[in-house]
Amino acid sequence: MADAAEFIVEIGALIDAALDELLPSSDTSPVRLHKAMRWSIFAGGKRIRPAILFAAGRTFGADDNRSVRTAAAIEMIHTYSLIHDDLPAMDDDDLRRGRASCHKQFDEATAILAGDVLQTIAFKAIAYDELLAPGTRVRLIQLLSDAAGTPGGMAAGQQLDLEAEGSDASIEEISEIHKMKTGSLICASAVAGALIAGSNDEETAAIGRFGEKLGLLFQITDDILDATQSTETLGKTAGKDAAAAKATFASFYGIERASEMAADLLEDVRSALVPLDRETDLLEGIADMVMHRVS
């Protein structure tokens, strides 16, 4: 099986270079805003979502150069969501990726604007990508706007997550929240890679099923890690879910049962790739990393 850890390091370097080129420099006016954007985007994230996009793209034969800007765009959307998620009005966390959250390092207003601009530059990066056909750009923008927005995307999931705090949410409600809040962008990453490579409808549907299951696996493991790992290991405040009475798989089922669910789901993730007559080692390796990660 391909070495997923080495692959993620490789993709991380590509994405960091692209982000450095796409974002205004830290000495461009307004300096404070651009420093805040770069503070968060270059805080040491693992670049899992871009790696999923590249892995899906390579699975279907895409040239890496055609994947770079869309992968960077997805990382910008993800980072904007983290900046806003950490705000006092949302999940109120002072730490992100092992250092001060954007609003703590700068201020709340600047953090809000930093998130806003990262989102807009993300769509600009795709719109101006001349390596992609205009029709492909439109499909990618549609895909990511659906995944990041509402009614079925990340923003909708965040709203429902806030509303579910302290409630007796059912497992169906918890699953739906996390399908939108976490899973939608992970699924879109996989589908985007396939679209860039020119996958057909059946292949795109199959990679979408893989991405949806992988997104759920990511969230279940995230819930477990929040309850079992330290702040130092996670790079963000541990135990936040329990403190905020969040509706999570770990709180609903307990750690042992949630861990069993994750193991079962990993098999479902692998099974989703079976219909593809392609080499899927990279995608399987990433799924294994998601399952066994410690942060």
C-alpha cells in the first residue's frame, strides 16, 4: 500500500507553496488583516482535505498541476471555518493547531474578516484557474459552495451543532449534523479530485460515497480524540465537547462503542472503493490514517 504519511507531507508542501502565492503578503495593506490570514493558514495544519483531493485526482489520472489551486481553495475554506468556529460566539476556543486562535492573536473583528477573505479568495482561486476548462471551474464552484454553505453544507451543520448543545439529540440528528459540519467538505474534496480528472458519472458517484463515509469516520474519531487526548496532543483545548454539552458520537454511545463504530465504518469506507476499477491505495491509506490518528 502507498505510504499515506509521506504522501500527505508531499501534498502539504505543494499546498503551502500555492497558498503563499495565492494570499496577499503580510506586508500588503491592510497589514493586520493579511497577517491574521497567514497566521491561521500557516499554523501547521495537516492538509488532509487537499491530500484527499490529490489522492482522488491521481486515482483517476489527473495531472497534479490541475489539482493545486482547487486543493488550496478547499484548505482556505476549511481554515476560514476554523477561525470562525473558535470565536467566542461560536465554540470559544483560545487554541488552534497548537497556538493562539486568530481572534486571540489579533482581535475578534480582524478574525471575522480574515475568515471572510479566505472564503472569497478560495472561490477566486478556482475561477481564475486557467489550467481547468470553464465548465470544470463552474462545477467545482458549485460543489464547494454547496459543501460550505446551506441548507446541506458546513454552515448549516455548524448552526445545528450550536442548537443541539445541551439537548437530547438523537443519533440520527447527530449524524446529520456531522455529515454537514465536517463531512460535506471532506466529501467535496474527494469529488473535486475526481471531477478535475474527468471522472464519469458512475465514478463520481462512487467517490462521493467514499467521501461521505470518510467524513463520518473523521468526525467519530474526532469526537473520541476530544474525550481521550490532551490539549498538547490535540493542539486545541481538550474536553471542549463535554464542557459545552455537545451532541457527539462519543457522548451518545460512549468511547468503547464509538471506537467499534469507527472500526466498522473504516471497512465501509474501503468497500465504497471496490466498484472503482482503479488503483485506490492512496485513498485507502488516508482512510487508515484518519482512523488511527492521535490528533
